[in-house]
Amino acid sequence: MRTERTPAAAGGVEQAEKQAVAALFQEGRLGEIVERATKLTVLHPGDAYGWTVLSAAMLRQGRNEQAVAPLRRALDIAPEQAGLYSNLGLALFGLGRTEEAMACFDRALGIDPQAVGARNNRGNALEAGGRLEEARQEYEASLAIAPDQPRTLYNLANTLYALGRPAEAVPRYQAALALCPDYAYALANCGVALMALGRAAEAEDCARRALRLEPGLVEARILLANTLLGRGYPAEALTVVEAGLDLTPGPELRRLFVAGLRGQPSPAPGTPRRERLLAALTEPWGRSVEVAAVVSPMLEADPAIAGCLERALAAWPGRLTAQDLYGPAGPGAVAGDALLCAWLDAGPASSPALERFLTLARSCLLAQAAADEPHVRDVTPAAKRVTAFHAALARQCRVNEYVFQVTAEEEVAVAVLRDCLADALAGCGLIAPSWVLAAAAYGPLRAVPGHAGLLERPWPEAVGRVLTQQLVEPAAEQELRGRIPALTPIEDDVSRLVRRQYEENPYPRWVLPAPAEAPTSLAANLRERFPRADLAGVPDGPTLDVLVAGCGTGQHSLETARAYLGARVLAVDLSLTSLCYARRKALEQGVGNIEYAQADLLRLGGLGRDFDLVESSGVLHHLADPAEGWRTLVPLVRPGGVMRIGLYSRLARRGIAKVRQMITDRGLAATPETIRAFRQELLDMPWEPSWGRFLLGDFFSSSGCRDLLFHVQEHCLDLLEIKTFCLENGLRVLGLEAEPEVIAAYCARFPDDPAAVDLGNWHAFEADNPDTFLNMYQFWVQRTA
């Protein structure tokens, strides 16, 4: 929320010259004032007035550094002027010299305890420094002296909201608006507070009024979009967001653009929405895999692709020729679709229908490679587009770790193709690009003898990207293996089994992280997540020591490292292969504040370090005893520090448990071939409603499916068990992560728990809404003992 600063005091004496200057101030003619005041300081150097006016004009111009000298000169002449000390404090605060600024404000109040400007400036400084309770007291003291101050009421309301007291913030915003009805920022922030209280209709009204006053006010646009999404009007929300993106694009509006796209028809080629959608996939405007999930149904509905899907599904599990699959135009029918190619690069293809189309498209690529002479090269724009599409398909197959079905005939053809590649590399013979792409679409190019020779040849740019993905990046990860230290031995039997799984299948094989926003303190981050939580004692300083216990391939640890001011992250995992992937991606993203190390979570008690924040999401339930692992982590949290924990819900995963039991009963091993075959069985089975939405995300890659259904160790819990653990181990719940509509439904049912932290209540809520925590429980707790 934006805090408004109190304008600098100019002082004044009842004389004609000074009245003229005062008039210039009212008209905002600051340049003329500086010129006039400078002349006055030359003509009357011993008169504080000229120095006071000069410094006040400079402050309003934002020239804090230049204002300091005239302010000090004025104080030499008039050392008992409270307003001068207040303005000097304002200038010093603007320069980041907070301690000196606070001393100036204190001196001003020592001279004149009724100086509301000094009190407001002091409150601003305290609020900016995270000393919210002191800021509240300062604003209250200022308002006790002069109640009719809309800016001070606004700043007090912001502080109360930041303290987790939105019910007290709302009347202060309303008081500010009563004094200044056109106060757009007060309207927007009042709406945010009302939204936190579940008063969505009033919040929407505030947002609309604020936007009528200031169409470029991003906070109001974000609020309006969120209220519309919460009410189930994504199309309206999308219109609001797109108008904002035209004015002031930013990460939150981009995130809301993706959220508003859910369920919307595919935008026509050449439209601004289509261009934004492409940017959302490639930049990306969220985690690339999450944006891709929104795009999947749009691609399914695209006329050209829909025809391919229909033909592929009708023929399944048979294979088709390129003409029979794509139609008369062949692969060119879809190859020019930039959105499809970007989607293939963004993450595993999370759509059963699109997967089967792509499986047949890969078969057609293999047939083309078998037919192509080694000298074949792209000579037309259409041929280049087809090669680019086939290259994106090959990269997709690597991202999903070759999870697509493979026939026996294809296995034979691929073996022949690899032999041809190896022979050509050994004999320096010609190689058609289609040979490389088809081989890369069925397995790692590293399996081809002499594969390094591929990097020594010129290739089309699209083929070069495949070689980078399949040869250059794995080589970089291999080189990192000797540079990641081992902090603990790994001796526990279950830990060794889990390590083996993730050495074979690092998870997840993510492509791009969510975009970075401006980092904040941990307390500020949690205030945004849980506006009604009691955050007393939560770390709020300029640095933050973080442990990510079980970082996997590093997506979350990278986002954590970028989210917090002064974050110093230690990210540990059992799997060295996963850690190498994580380290490479961090280097790729230019993130240098993460220390990666191999360690067993169960042995971290001997680390000899403690942390402000410990995160362990999706990890503890893969231990032999999740409670033992959690108890190991608790002492690593400093008193008042925070844990973010992610655990599987027994109720939400009831369908997955049935599938896992099916695997156990049949004695299926977690081999790539078995995973591929079993996935196809599930896709062909009659739908079982209790499976929930597991056919999303993880199901569409080999490592994800293994983690989801074939994991060597898995426990599920319920919220009462978690509540008991927290009570026994000195942990206080700060909040559960859930969609806004879920929080609103919970608060409507349990109005006596406005912070939504009672796990007993949540247990009852989940019993009636069993799919609430389909992914897992994600919650934040504070160490109190």
C-alpha cells in the first residue's frame, strides 16, 4: 500500500514578498520559487526565510540532497524552529539516513509537541522501517491534535491493515474519504481492506470509484479484477486487466491476465490478446507450466488442431501418415502456430487429447526422418516452419522425459535411425535435420555414439536449441557435480531409496520460474498473504536466513531467494542430480544468493546453524516418519521464526491412494516402460470420480508420474494430526494457503475465526469439501518456544 508523505513546511511571515512566494507555492511554480529564494539568500543571508523557502521548494521537487545544506543554514539562524527540524528529517529520510532523520523528528517534537508535521513524518519513517505499532501510535497522536487530516487518516489505515487489523482500517479510510471524497488511493486501499473482511461487493464499488478518478491506478485495477474473479466473472476481469496492461503493465496484472484466461476461448491470431498470450508463455507471466495449463484447452479448440485431435483419437492406438493426421497441408497445417510451439516448450503437455495427437505427430516425424536423404535441407519458409515445429516437439519430449507411448515398430525404426546417425558422425557424413529431431524426440541424444560431433556442425536455429537442451545443458550439470558439497551422510534406508528415485528421475523438470517481483521482508510477504493474521515477532528485517529442506530441482528455492529482502538461502536435497539441475537453473536466471548442498533432512540437527524461515514443501511425507523429520527441523527455526510446510491430505488424495494400491497389487516396478504403459491404461479406463484432478500436471511427465503414483515412500495426514503436532512442538498457525473463494467460504462458515487459522475448523470444512487441498496442505507456522 502507498504511504503519502506530509508536504514540507515552508514557514512564512506577513510581508508582501513572502506573500508572493506563498502564492507561488499554491500554484506549484517550484522552479520560480527556487530562483526567487536563491536571490533572497544572497540579499539577506542572515535571514532564515530565504533558506527555509529554498529548502522547502527543493523538497517538493524531490531534491533531498540539495535541500540539506539550506536547511542546516536556516537552523543555524533559527535553531528553535520545529518545522525546520521536521523538514531536515524528511530530507535525510529520503536519502536513506533513517537514524539521523529520526533524531531530527524527535528534536522537532521536543521543541513543539503539537507539531503534527513532525509527528506525521516520524510516523512515515516508522512505517517504512516496519515499526508498525510505533507508527500507529504516532499517527494517532497527530490526529488527536488535528483530527481533520485525510493523509494521516489514510496512513493510519494502511498501518492498521498491515498490522492485520482490516476491521479497524476501514473506518479510518472512510474518515479520510469523508474529508477528501476524490482520494483515489484511499478508495483503492479501503477496497482491499473490505475484501479481506469478505465484503466483496463494497470492495468492488471502491475499486470502480477509484478507477473513475484515476484510470491508471494499478492497485484499484488489481482489486477490481480480483473481485470479479472471485465472483466468477473471468471475462470481465480479463477486460479490466487488459485495459491496465495497456497503461501500466506489471507482474501482478500479468498474473491476473493468466488467471482470467481460464475457460476463455482461444483469441484469434493477430489480436492483442493472442500476442499477450504468447508473451505470457514465453516470458513467462507465471510459472511456464501453469500458463501452459491455461492454454491447453484453447489449443484443443483451435480449428486446425481440433481436426488433428479428432483424427488422432479416432485412430488411437494406431498410427497415421502425415497426410492422414494433418490433412492435405501436412504438418504445415499447424507448424505456423507460434502459440502451439511456445506451449510445447513451456512444460509437459498436460492434456490427454493433445498428448495423443503429439504421439502420432512424433511417429510422422520418425517416418519423415526415415525417408529423408542425408543432404535434405530446409529451403522454403514453409519447410523451416515445419522444422521449427518438429524441434519444439523434440524439446517437449525431453521435458516430459519421453512419457509418450512407443510401439514396437517405432523402437525398431529409432534404433535404425540412431545407427545411421552414429555412422554419419563417425564418417563425417551428411545428416538431415529430421534425423536429429526424430532421434531427440524418442530418447536422449547422449545415447548416440559420437554425439558430441553434432555440436561441431552448423544447424538451423531450432535444431540448435534442441542440441543445447539435450547436450550442452546436461554437460553443464555434469560439470557441477563436483562443486556441490555434502553436508551430511545419507544412511537412513528410506532416504537412500528416495535419493535413488530422484537420481533416476529429477523432479520436476521445470522450464521457467514465475517472474520475480520486488522483494519484501518476510513479515510484509505474510501480511499480503494473511491480512488478518497475528504476525507479532515475525522477522521483518533487511536480511533473512532461509533453509529450504528438500529443494528438488530448485524451482521453489529460486523463487524464495528472489522473494525476500536480503535472503540468504541454503537449499539442500538428497539427490545430487536434482541439485545440479537446480544450480544450473539458478545460474541461468542470474540468482546468486542460494547455497546448494547435498544432505539428509534427518541429519540437519547437527548443522550448527539456525534460520528465520525454514521451508519444507512436499518432502516430509516421503520420510519413514514425517513427524520425526518435522521435529528435526523445528529447532533450526529461531524463536519467532517461521516454517512453511507442505503435506499430503489423506482425504484429498483418496483417489490417488486407490491407484497406488492398484500398482502395489500388480507389483508394477517404476521403470520408464512400465510408467508409460500404465499411464495409457489409466487414460483408457472408465473414469473414476474419486481420482479427482490427478490427470493434471505431474501425470504428464515420467518423473512427475513416478512422484505421483509410483513413489517409494508416501504418507498422507489430516489436519487434526497436524494440529496436534503444532501444539506439542510450540508452533502457532499463521495461515493456510487456499484460493480466495475457499477462504471466503471458510470465513462464512466460521465467522469467529476471521484469521482462518483453526485447524479443527479446517478439518470440518475439508470433510464437506474433500477436494479443497488436492495438491497438498500448504501452511505457515511460527515457532513460539
